[in-house]
Amino acid sequence: MFSRHRAAFARHWRETATSSLKLGTTAYGGPVVIGLRQAEFQEKRQWVPKERFLGGLSLVHMRPGATPMQLGLSLWHAHGRYHATQ
């Protein structure tokens, strides 16, 4: 059972890392990255529902720091919580 959870974690981590690296190397600029993250992670991969994405976007606008990075962290966190419950 432990090896099954370990394999699922590795697959989840690999998916998260590769998709984020792909987006990070091909995207340009701050506001553009937000739209690309929505298209890739919310619409295509359906990591989070649209309401959750927009709620996360609203929250990261209030926090200090780079908005695209904060949004990425909130998406990765939501994606990880979804896989942890399955």
C-alpha cells in the first residue's frame, strides 16, 4: 500500500513539475502567464474548478510578491490537495 501511494505521489509531482516547467519556459511576462495558467491548468487539465481559480486569483492579488508565482503556488497546492484525497 505504501508503494502505491509513493508511485501516485511521484506521478503527481512529475506531472506538476513538467507542466510548470513547460509553461515557465514558453511564457513571457506577468499578466500573460496568468491567462496561460488558466488555459493550461484550469481549462485543459481541470486541476481546479473555475470558481476556485478565480477565488485564488483574487487572493493572490492581495498578497505581496509576484502574482503569477503566487497563483502557481495556489494552483499546485489545490492540485496536491485534490490528489491527496483520492
